[in-house]
Amino acid sequence: MAEMKEKVGCIEQDTPLVHRKIGSTTYLVRVHFNPDSKETLQQKIQRMLANEVQSMDLNSQIESNSV
């Protein structure tokens, strides 16, 4: 991950920059983290996965009831 310092608008950005090439398109994505966050990255990912699994379970139940 490369770090890049540049001016965007009136705000100087000193954030990590991810380069990803998909096909012939190169995407540059800045990574931002909230310093006041109450959960770690691991906790956030676990919460998102749990929500996704719960959503998949509900969709599966709806589909099985409609058949």
C-alpha cells in the first residue's frame, strides 16, 4: 500500500492509497478510518459477516415458504 500526500480541494490528504487494476481500468482508492470509532476492524468485519449470514438465512426462509 503506497502513501500519497496531495491537495484535494482545500484539504491535504495524507491517507493510504490502494491501486487496483481490473481489466484495463485502474482504480485508486483512498482508505479512511474514523479515529473515534468504538469498534476494531476485526469487530466490524465480524458484525458485517453476521448480518450477511442472517440476511441470507431470512431470504432462504422466504424462498422456501413461497414454493
